[in-house]
Amino acid sequence: MLPRATTHRAELGLLLRLALPILGGQLAQTANGFVDTVMAGRVSPTDLAAVAVGASIWVPLYLFMTGVLMSATPILSRTLGGAAYHRISPLTQQALWLGLALGVGGFVLLRSVTPVLVLMDVDESMRPMVSGYLKALSWGMPGVALFLALRSYTEAMNHTRPVLWISIIGLLINIPANYVLIYGKLGFPALGGVGCGWATALVMWCMALMMAAYVARHRVYHQARLALLPLRLEPRALGYMLRLGLPVGLSIFFEVSIFAVIALLISSLGPVVVASHQIALNFASLLFMVPLSVAIAVTVRVGHERGRRDEAAVRLAANTALRVALACALVAASLLLLLRHQVPRIYTDDATVQAMAAGLLLYAALYQLSDAFQVTANGVLRGFEDTTVPMLYTLLAYWGIGLPVGIVLGRTDLLVPAMGPAGFWIGLLAGLTSAAVLLGWRLRHRLRQPAI
């Protein structure tokens, strides 16, 4: 158990101890997508496109699973804070059952993608490769779901470093696995983009097995060691975990899907517009890893202090996390404002794309504060095991406000002449700001109630 924090400085140390390894792990996992894109792109544009289309299908599914399994973190953290060590293992088993069910569901869905490819109007010549890529990757879905469940366990135990190191090792496995399976080395056939799917599945299972071996052996878990025998199925605890996690998974899906829809709406505006949008979005997504890591960490801190029944510490954890997230957002916004003309040069030599991307990064700078606040407030609310109302608020903010504003400004002349991608980015700003206001109101209401 972590020591009690009585000052913002002490709480900051505890928060960063959790958040920094999480940030490193998030960046390492993000780098896997970059490696896949680069290595598949060196085979052919078709292979690159197949991997990109496949990722647009499996990544939202993976993020949904991540959100659902996040429900285990505040439950386990509260249990640990209450020193009910005998309940840690049974509750973690429920998370593993839930993860296994989600993983098998993901396996089945990814092997049934043909109607989705038709709906997405994917070129018929690409469909076999996209389908092959997703079918290969589907074998890894049960593995990654079990990894996510074990990640919730170790994060709740205030030990986040294995997430960092295992994510880095996974990246190091992915590179040679891609090389062997994509290009056909060491006696394996050259599978192109499909090989990328097999490599990703291999990495998913390697990460799951490494995490299982780590939590089984490391002494840091001795107070609440995870035991898989005897097997326990507790329908009530499992049902509560699902009821808590499903809104989180849907909230993440709502946010991810709005970016996907905007990308589709922008795609008809030409390759320059699409390229500039992707550059701005990719870099903004990289910066988002910082407040996201703070949000994951504060979920653990709030759950932990709720288990201790320490209301003052709960409020201290929430306030410190919000301050850290907003400070990081100010730094990120300043960097975007100062470097918005330099950042696009990392991605392309095309002057037109650079200029348009620089303009979009200005809007990204404007929403940094809103984005950091809304994701951190959501993390605090997860620590309170309050997920259903935040889900409804995010649905309203993203789909009821952000997307309609983006469509009106970007594609119509109703208010102003059609602004193209800039209109959609103003819509993102409106949606994220609305989410920040609504979640801030919910958090204020929650903090005024008994915190325990």
C-alpha cells in the first residue's frame, strides 16, 4: 500500500510514481502502430492500405475492451485500500473471466468482417488482404484481453512499472516478427500485410504471458498474491464489474468513433486535406497520452483512498491530478503554438500540406485544456465508480454537439462559408469543451457528496 499523502507535493509524488510508467507504456504501444505502418508500407501501397483499414476496425474494438476492463482498477484499488487482501484474488479472477469473454468475442467479430468491409466500401481487390490481416490478428484478441485484465490488477496494486517494460519488450518483439513474417525470412513465406497481423497476435500473447509470469513471481504482490486455483465465478461481482466497465468502454468508443467519422467526411476533400488532417491528429494524439496517463493514475489513487475511507485524501488526489493535467496541457498548448510550423515538416516535405497542418495544429492547441480536463475528470469519476452518467455526457458532447458543429461549419454554408477541415476541428473543440464542462459539473457534484 502507498503511504498517506497530506500535501499536494506528497500527492504529486505518488501520482507521478504511477503515471510515468503508464505514459511510457502507452507510448511504446502507440509505437507498435507506427512500426506496422512503416514496415507494411515498404511492401506496397496495397499492403499499407490493408493494414490501415484493418486497424480502423480492430483498434476501436481493442479500445472498447480496454475501457470495459478498466472497471477492475477502481474496484481492486478500493479493496486494497481497505486492506481486504483476501478479496483481491477472487475479484481479479472475475476480471480475467470478463477479459476472456471479451477476447473470445473479439476473436469471433474479427473473423466475420466481410459485411463491414462492404459497408465501408473497401475496394474489392483489397478485401482478401484486409480479411486475412484481421483473421490473423484475431488469434491475439484473447491474449490481449487477459493482458488488460492483469494490467488492471497490477495498476490497482500501485505497481505500474511492469506495464512499461512489458510494452517496450512487446515493441522489440514486434519489429523482428514483422520483418520475418511480412518479408518472408527464416523459411517463412512472405505474407505482406497479413504477416503484420500474425506478428501483432504473437506480440499480444507474449505480453499476456510475460505479465502473468511477472505477477506470479514478483514479491511486490505478496500481500495480495493472485491465485488462479481454486477457480471462482462470482456472478454478482462479475455483473457489477461489467455494469461499471461497459459505460467506460462505450465512452471511449464514442470518442474514437467521432474521429473516424470525421476522417471519412474529410476524405472526399482531397489528398492534401486528408494528409494535413492526419498529421495534426497524429501529433495531437501523441500529446494526449500525457493527460490520459494522469487519468489512469488518478483512478487508482481515488479508489485507493476511498478504500481507506479517507475523504480528505480523496479530494487531495482529485485536485492534484487536475492541476497536473492542466499544467501539462498549458505546456502542450504552448509547444503547439510555437512549433506548429515545424511539426508538419517531420511528416512531409509538401509545403501545401505543411501549411494546412500548421493551421489545424492551432485548433489542437486551443483544445488542450479542455481535453486534459475532461479526461482527468473522467478518471476521477471512475475512481468513484461513477461511469454511467459520464458516458451519457460524453455521448451528448461528442455526437450531440461536436459532430453537428463540425458538419455545419465544415461542409455547409449555413453559418459561414464551408470551412473544410478547420470547421471539423472547431467541432472537436466544441465537443471537448462541452465534455469538460459537463464532466466538471458532474465531478463537482460528486465531490460535494460523501466521498466514501
